[in-house]
Amino acid sequence: MTPVLVVNSGSSSFKYQLIDMDAEHVLASGLVERIGEANGHSSHTVFAAAAEPGVAMPTFTEATSSRELPIPDHTAGFAAMLEAFDAHGPSLDDAPPVAVGHRVVHGGARFFEPTLITPLVEINIDELSVLAPLHNPPNLAGIRAARKAFPGVPHVAVFDTAFHQTLEPAAYTYAIDSEIAAAHRIRRYGFHGTSHKYVSEAAAAFLGRDLASLRQIVFHLGNGASVAAIDGGRSIDTSMGLTPLEGLVMGTRSGDIDPAVLLHLSRRAGMSTDELDDLLNKRSGLLGLAGSNDLRDIRAAIERGEERALLAFEVYVHRLRAYAGAYLAQLGGADVISFTAGVGENAPRVRAEALSTLGFAGVEVDPARNEARERGIRIISTDASSVTVLVVPTDEELEIARQSLQVARS
Ligand code: ADP
């Protein structure tokens, strides 16, 4: 058994998974939330392999336990997590993690691969908080608390931006005054890199093709959403930029917008910087257009005949098509187009509509395959389609665990 603990830490909560890297299966997962409050909450799920008679593959039974307790800070959160392991297993004394992998949102232009965390790396992550004020500080709080909880174990930072560090200057440079851009490190960084990497590699492996030979487009469509153009395993373009606000229409974020809209709202409506930030990040996207950030609600509202829900869906799809076309052009055609994350894995209509105009480029989605309610990685294009279209369930935790183990072993 080779357990690796993966931690994804936010400001008031963190998620964790303990993964046995020999079998790449999850031993336990959990969520510690309402950190900083008196009524904190922790839940812990244990997955146990249960070999069924007559079944070659083991199935995994699960048991969840939860608890309310005060969790003043991340350190107390890790203590609660350790107590849950003690009480419900698996025992971390019997099989201690060989590495702890941490999701870190912003690695700037400094971190382009998974990195063993040292005090200096912590300082660098802290310094990059300028670029990601909402994300890097809580990521770092999680790292510091986890290093106290697991002092003898290598801790590894895996950056959301790292996979996109292969972008050429033409793709990552904004056309603004270059001195101002340099002074403030303004450029496109890209996010969801761990997912784009995992999905593009899983697609190549599933198809039995050499990653280096494939031109791929990956649509990561969750609450946050981004698309990447990947040539031979290297990201050459992606829709998110300096921050995760640019690009596709998202649950609550606007994605691409004329920057002059902000100037207009500032001058004409007297909106402050914080109000504009709140508008574009929290009150836009599907929520702003249709009153819900959840595509399932939008679909139900469309069925009830709500016009604003239909418009929201159409705006969402219009943007997906624009990026599909742009990235076909950047790559000079595609071999594989994949959909992943909450919307990408579960919304056949979004997938079909996003690609419906691409027949000229040899993209043909098979309606029955697309609608089939199957789990796991699968092909949804027709056999005649010259581009293979896939649904690929993403697994960012597993990708973080793989990269962390590699660093810990090197
Ligand atoms: P996050 O970015 O928070 O990790 P997810 O990848 O979990 O998000 O995606 C969450 C979103 O996926 C939901 O807000 C919803 O819009 C969408 N979603 C989840 N399940 C379905 C479904 N069965 N049908 C359509 N959309 C779904």
C-alpha cells in the first residue's frame, strides 16, 4: 500500500482524499467546513474493498460519519481530520501517507511543475497572493496546518496554472502597454491545468494513441469553466487568463466581456472596484442571466418556458462554439475533443449544441452515444467522425496524488 493524502484547502473549508497509489483507489475522503466558526463540521467517508463472490473486480463499500465541533482555524481542522481517521479508519499509524499533495491555485510564472514545499516555496506562494488574493492565502493556510499535522512527510504543491506554462508569448500576452504589464505581472496564466492535463492524458491512454501525436481540445465545464487547446500534450492556448474570470460563461462568472463595460459602470453607475468584482465573479454567468448557477435548474426553467433561461443556455453554448472554432484554428484541426466536470460529464445537450456546427471540420456527435447514461470514459462521436469526441470524468485529486508521489520519490 502506498497512501498519498491530497488536500484542497479553501478559506473556510478543506477537502481531502487518501489514495492508495498501488491500486489508485480512494481509501477515504472528507470535508472539514465552517472553519473559523463555533459550529464547524467535519465528514469522513471510508471506502473499503469488498470482494464479492463470483466478481473478479472488488467493489467498494462506503461509510460516512460526520461531526459538529468548533474549528477555529485550519490547524484545528487537521486535528479534526486526524481524529476522524483514528475513529473510523483507515489507520494512518499502520499506513502513513508517503506524501501530502496540495492544490495551489496560482503558481504565477515561477512554478511550472509540482514542487516540494520548503519554507522558501511557502514564501513564494504567499507572495503570489497578489495575483490570487482569494485562493493562495487559504491554500497556504492549509499547507501550513498540514505540515504541522504531518511533519515527517514530503508535502508537494501542485499548481492549477502549471500545465499552461507551455503557452507561447503570443498566446499569453495581453495587448496593453508592455511596461505596465511587466510591472504588475499581467499576462494570461490559465487555470484548471491539473484537470486539463489529466483529461488529455486519460483520453490518449483510452484511445491507445501516443499523446505526442494528438491535437486535443478539452472543455472543463463545471461551476468554473475553461477550455484548453493541447498539442502533443502541451497546452498552447486556454480560455482563462490572469484570473479564472476570463473565457467561457460560467456558473456565476461572466467570462469574456468588453473591459469598457467596467469603465462605463464605474463612470456612469458609480460602481466601486469591489462592486464590479462582485458583479463579474459572483452575480454574472448563468446566475446573472437566469437566476441560478446550476444548469439543472436552467434546464427545468427552459422546460417551464422561461425565456431568460433559454437565453442563458444559448449564450452559454454560443461561447462554447466560438472557442471550439478558435481552438480548431489554433491547432490546425483536432484529433480529440473531450468534455469533463459537472456540466461536461452530465449535460448531453450542451455537448451536442457546442459541436453541432462543426460538421465541416469532421466532427460528428452520435446522438444515442451522447445521451447514454453511462459512467466512465466513453466515445460519443460516430464511427465516421474524423474527430473523436469523448466524455472523460476528471479526477484532479488522483492527478495531484500522482504528481506528488513522483516528486516525493525523486
Ligand atoms: P466545481 O467547479 O464546483 O468543481 P463541478 O465540476 O462539480 O463544479 O460542476 C458543478 C455544476 O455541474 C453544477 O453547478 C451544474 O451546473 C452541473 N451539473 C452537475 N450535475 C449535472 C447534471 N446531472 N446535469 C446537468 N448539469 C449538471
